Amino acid sequence: MAIKTQPTDIPVETFIASVEPQRRREEGLQVLAIMRDVTGEPGTMWGPSIVGFGTYHYKSRASEGDWMRVGFSPRKAQFTFYGLKDSPEQVAMLAELGPHTTGVGCVYAKRVEDLDADVLKALIRIGYGRGDYIA
């Protein structure tokens, strides 16, 4: 079964302008600028609340499809990053990122301003540079 979340035609700026609270909206604009700078892409909405950059094709025994290389979602409780912990190199670097938690495929931060910007950029660069994935 493929991932249900797919790219949409919603402008990224329209989504970020709707984010609440204001602090998350400001963080969303900050991270959008960083990801645009690192990836050289404008970003695409994936579903109603994820901003993604680039795509890669994955294939496993259970599913196959396309997913963003890196992305983020400025959620109310925590800022969510995608594609920042998918390689051993990234996992090792997370200790230097600053206060965060991790989930199965995500990195969560309560405050983006508390993260080391250089480490964040390096994690994005590595995640964006990934190739296709076969498990």
C-alpha cells in the first residue's frame, strides 16, 4: 500500500499564512527560506499540511510509491521535520541539532529558534541528496 499523502496544487505561501499560532507561522516562513536555499526548490504542498522538497521513489515488500526527500509541517504542538533522520550520518548528527524528539520518520522541535541552524542545514542537505530507496 502506498502512502496516501500526495502533492497538491495549494500554494505553499497560502498554507503558511493560515498556520496558527503566529509563532509557528513565523517559524514556517523561516524554515521555508532555509529549505528553499538548501534545496534550490520552491517547495510543494503534500496533503493539507506538509511542505515538501524533491521526491524519491521507495519500494519495500509492503508498498511502493513516491515521497518527499525533505519537508516540514509547522504543527501547533511541535514543529515537524521529515527526511532528517533517514541515514546513519543524519542520526549521528541529531545529537548536535539542539532540543528535539524523534518519531518513526520525523524529528520534532518545540522551538525552531533553539535548533542549531548549521546542523539543520546539513541534515536537510543530506536528506535532499538521497537516492531512491529499496528495502
